[in-house]
Amino acid sequence: MNMDKNQGLSYRDAGVDIDAGNALVDRIKPLVQRTRRPEVMAGLGGFGGLFHLGQRFQDPVLVSGTDGVGTKLLLARHVNEHDRIGIDLVAMCVNDILVCGAEPLFFLDYFACGRLDVDTASAVVAGIAEGCSQAGCALIGGETAEMPGMYGEGEYDLAGFAVGAVERAKLIDGSRIDENCVLVGLNASGPHSNGYSLIRRILALSQAGLHETLGQSSLGDALLAPTRIYVRPVLDLLPHFDIRGMAHITGGGLTENIIRVIPEGLGIEIDTQSWTAPPVFEWLAEAGGVSKAEMRRTFNMGIGFVLVCPTDQAEALIDGLDEPARIIGRVRPVPTGERVSYAE
């Protein structure tokens, strides 16, 4: 490197471009503004995001969740599509806190890269803003970290966290679930953001291209479909039905997530004939030679969110949803032994 001895090294010489970071902030300000809620007290650019709870909650419990999107990022980078992955980031956080009955209030993101590409980062934040809009929460801040040597050319990683609130008296913790309850499943949009290390291994072994036809879409569209955000439909149901537990079907699939909200002494029986898994899961099982048990423990199999309610409310609850849903199983007594079973 030729360098004027009188000038010395700059941060840009070391690989960090402060001007690019400032340009990114300017570009994303309109995106952030679209997610603003009345409770937000400051604009983008401060050292901390300010949010005032106001008088909406009498005895609020704050609920927080953090997550990333895993190696699904590598597929997004492979096809050079970065605008949808931000929706996944928001969804993975807000769906988790929704399980407690919490309304997501605000969200912050963390974007780390080796060299900041303003176009790529702007596309990612556009997706994050879209996810926040779908969830009704405000994007009140974030962090962009440019770390040369940590990430290679074009590489980046994402993390985020959401904070929500619920009245203490309305907190949903699964404690009132009993053997008279059933499981109501809401459709997933695809694998969401889980199991992508296995998915990428299957893609490599099968030598399949993401452009290949799969059902009504391409394999790439099926694998990169953003994680569904269940906030609005579920929050609309809560005042009208006795929802005693909820589960976001993420890593661990159907086998490990629903049982997390079921009290000891009870188990669940899942009726696999009650819904048809999207074609992408059949393709993954066949192309990778993956067993049924492994598929159910890794993927959501087409059910992204589960509500647990009394049997006599299930049909009315399903009718109250403006989207496909169905009873996928039931709660049953299990004094000892395996707590999760499948009815084929």
C-alpha cells in the first residue's frame, strides 16, 4: 500500500467506511419512519431507542425475545435476494413473544458484515421494516458493525430482539391446559428459518437447483419464503377465546415445541392425517432420505404456530381466523413415558 508518510492510516484504510454507515442511516430513515408508533419518543440515530408505555397497560409484564435467521442467510446470498430475510428476523422474535400473549411493541436489529454494502444492507432493513409493519411494532434502532477480517466479501449476519407487553392477569403460560384441550394448527409458509443446515446439505447431495419446479412454485421460492408473522390474527382472537397455551414451531419442530407449554403429567397426540404438508417437505424427505421422526424433529411440517384451547371452543376459534387452520391433535394424560405421540 502506497501511503503518504505525513498522512498516516485512516479507519477506511483498515476496512471500515464510516461514510458508508452514515449513508445507510440516511437511506433507511424513511423505512423506519413507516413503522413508527405513537409511543416512540425519539427518531433514529440516538444512543438508545425510547418508548413510553403510556396508560394502555395497568399491570404490564414486559416480554422479550431474541433470535437470528441461521444459515438461511447463505441461500439468500446465493440468489442475491436480501429483502425477504429481514422479515424472517422479525418473525422469529415476535412470534416467540406472542406465545405469552404479548403484543410486540418495538424491535432492534444487529447487522454485522466484513465490508458494508449500502444496497444490500438497505434491502435487509427494508425487509425488517416490512416485518415490523406486519407485526405492528416499531423499529426503533439497531447496530451496523463493519468488521473486516471477521466476515468475507459479501458475507453478513443478522440478529434482532423484540420487546412486547401483556397484562399480568392475561399472561398465557400453559398452566391451565388440561386433558379437555385440543391443538389448533396455523399454516406455515414453508420451513420458515429452521433446519437450513440440513436443507443445504440435502441441496448439495441432490445437486438440485433452486429454479426447479416444486408444486406451484420453484424450489428456491419455497425455501426462501419468509417466516409467517402470526401476531395480528392471534392477538385478535385472544379477547374472545380461552386460549390456554401457544407454541411457535421453530427448531425442534412439532416434536419438541408444543410439549414445552404442556403441564407435567399431560402429553399430546398429533394427528398427522389432519393436514397435508407442503410439497417442499416431501421433497426434502425424499431427496435427503430423511426419516419421519427426523423431519418432525427438525421442521414445522407446514404448521408454524399452535393454539391450545378447550375442545368446545375449537371450531368457533377456527371460524374466527381469517386463514386456514385446523385441529391437529389433542392433550391427553401421560403419567409416565413418552409425552409426544403421533397418530398416523
